[in-house]
Amino acid sequence: MNTVGDKNRFALAFELRTDPDAAGLPEHKASWGALQIWVGGRNLTLGTTQDGVAIDAAEVPLARIIEWLVEAWDPLLHEERLPRQTKSPSAARWRLDCLAQLPDEEAALDALLEERDTWWHRHGLGSALPDYRIPDLHIRRFGDDAEISWDDTEWRCVPGGVRLMEAHGLAFVPAVEAAEVLHGWASAVLRAMSAHEDGQAFAAEFSQRLAGLTDPSRVLKRLEYAAGQQLSDVADEIRRLAGVTGGSIRETLRSLLGIEDAPGAALVAPLTVPVMLYRSAAPSLTSSDLTTLLRLTKNLPVGGDALKPLQNPALPPVDPEHTTHDGCDKALEFRLACGIALDAPLLEEWDLEKVLLPKLSVRVADIRLDNTGVDGVAISVPGLAPVIAVNKSGRFSSTAWGRRMTLAHELCHLLFDVTSSGRVGLVSSSWAPYSLERRANAFAAMLLLPRAALRSVLPTDSDQWTTRTLRDAMRLLGVGRSTLTWQLYNLQWITASERQAWLDAL
């Protein structure tokens, strides 16, 4: 097998073989071969036939995969946002989860199925080979990384009755690495095909098209996919409101996407901070909100780098419970790193907004967005002061206690959701990556309410609690009833039903 990539990370392997279908298309006859997909040391094409015979590769026309790669390249490696809001941990899982609760109306159902199918053709390897039993690998952008996920639950039965051993999974590799593996594998297959008369025409055409994937002119379209396809509509609206009649929408888009100079040739485009913000905002982003976010990125203040030694890029765990634990652990570690006692409230000498954030060179800005579902925004660019923007019209951040929770939540993004290039751009909303938001919520609650701080203001025996003692705890620790009761529940001091009862009582 000719292998491209590292099997312990991400690799594709192939071997050309004789096509059993003598009447097949020339390019399919010339590209018929064995395919192996390796992710994290696991061979996803490992399986057994209906007769129990072990196989370690799928036999398919490899040309179909190359065609799909060339056509889907830009969204495949740049688009992150799924068609609908979800708590699914991966793109492959979303393909199944979105069918869990189907709309009652026929038109709504048709729209869902169409969105699902369109996404699949841009991101699912199975869409290139729907008649063959292969892992339905999904690839999408996730910051500087590429998410590689697969799930075999739905995958169709085909002649031969092949059963795959690796049913589902998820891994992340740098987007550049994933692109190089895919491009290198396709190039190797085309070189092998060119040795066969039937494959020479296809190999010549697609070798040229593969070379075109590094064309700098593709950057604009790639960042449009990363930002969200609705951006063109918003750009039109901004031009209309501003009375712009000259120039082209392309120039407007370049400004909105933060493209200052045309980057050099590359297989993937690095994400700018504006793009990172748009991709985590609601698709219904208004022209006013878009310009507010853009203004934030254009006016970042010069400042110190006290936060930099504490920043530690780290993807959250896949499992939701582990994600919560990760956020809690990171909050306690952060307190220790800053020399803050675990029983100390973040008030007075350690006031979060007046003392701690300024010590870390973090600036706080107030904004007003049309979208009340956004509470805060986190932005960090190397060489400039990191900024937390609080949405004054946010559902929770509009209150004093909600503001503190928002500041703590956004601080987590600045610390751990930084890219390898030192950038952070995240709008905290229901469209932001669920795992990042869940971890930031857990971090914020534990930062403000560690176990020791709660023990210092509340009796150990919950039977002794009253609404007055809980309100006193809220005042002494500077949090609201929602944050307090969630943290008591997370620490297993109360049950879910008790939490609801205390919420009602407070």
C-alpha cells in the first residue's frame, strides 16, 4: 500500500487493482483500487465480510474520491458551522442527531433533509461513494484544526455485507496537515493512474485542478465559507445602508473578512479574527451587529502581555461530562497560578473586573448588539491587548451579576481557546461550538464559586439553608441565583429537583 501521512495521526493509503467491472468508465477502471483510512492509529477500513473474512481495505474507484475532493475542497477544509444549532460533538454525529426529532410540517422536514444532504456532499466522504461500504468520514474546520469524525450507525448495507470494526470516533489534526495528506494522496493516485492508458486523460486534467487549489484568489471564497454563507447578503445590506454605489461587493467582503493583503499560495487559508467571530455568531447576524464586531477587531488597544504566559491552547474533551470537569479543573489551576486563595471571593482585592483583568492586561469594552442571545465576545491578537466585550443588551450580561459571569466565561476563551497563531475570536452564543461554551461555563462557575469559597459562606448541612442564607451567599460571592444553584448542583450538593426548587424560592 502507498501511504500518505502518519498512520498514528491521519493517513490515507491505496493500491491500484484490477477493476472487476470490465464495462466501467475508463477513469474508474484505471483508478480501481484498495483504500485505507487511518486516524489516530486506527484503520477505519478494517472489517469483515458476510462470510466472516477479515478485510483491511475498501475496494473502490479512487477517481470518485479525487473528483469529490477537488469539488468540495474549499468548504471541506474551511467551513465549520453546521446547518442547525446542535449539541452534537461532531459533524458525523450531527448527521444522525438532526433526525432525532423531525419537524411535523412537510415543508420544514424537506428543508432539514435538503440542508443535511447539502452539508454531507460538502463534508462527507460517503457522498462520493454512496454505493460502496466505506467509513462515512466527515471533515470540517475547527479553528486552526480539522475535525475528522465518522459514524457507522446509519451507513447503508451494500453487496458483500461488509461490517466495519471502527463504528464511530472523532479526532483533530492541524488543518494544514489534513490538507497536505488529502492533496498528497490524490496526487499519488493520479501519478499511478497516468501509467495506464485509460487513466491518462483524467490524471492530466485533475493534476492541473489539484495544482489550482493553491491559487491565492481562492482565499476570499474560503473565508466566506468559514465566516458563514450569509455574509454576502449582509455585505449587500451594509453597502445599501451606507449608500455605497461604486466599487464591488468583493472589496466590501475583503474588508469584512479582514483580508488586508492577498496571502501567498496555500492549500488552506488561515482564519482571520473577524472570520472567527462571524462563524460563532448567529447566521441571522444583522448588518449593525456585523459592523460592531468588525469595529472591535479594527480598534484593538495596545497593551501588555501579562495574560500570555497563562494561555494554553487546549481542545476540550469530547464527552460533555469530561468537558465540564476540564473547565472546573482549569479554573482551580488558574486561581493557583494567580495566587488567589481557593476560599477568596473575586471581590475587593481580587475584584474580577477592577483588579484581576487589568493585572492580566485584559481590556473590557461595552457593546450593544441586536442579538440578545449574545452575552460576551472574546478577542485576542498577538501584540495587542486582549479584549472582552460585554453585550449590554444580552439576556444575562445586562445585570451586574450576569456581567461577572460573562467576564469569567470570556476569560476562559482567552486562556484556552487560543489558536496556535495566538488568536482568539469567539462570540458566546448558542451558535458557538458547544464544547467550548460548556467548558467556559464550568470554568466561570468554578472561578467565581470554588468549593472552599462556598463552604466559607454556607452551612455544610443543606437542611440548614434558607432563602436568606442563599441570598447572603450570592451577595458575599457576587453571583446570581442561576450561577449559585448551578454550581451547587455541579458540586453535587443538591439534586436537579432541589436546584429548581431553590430557583423558584429565590
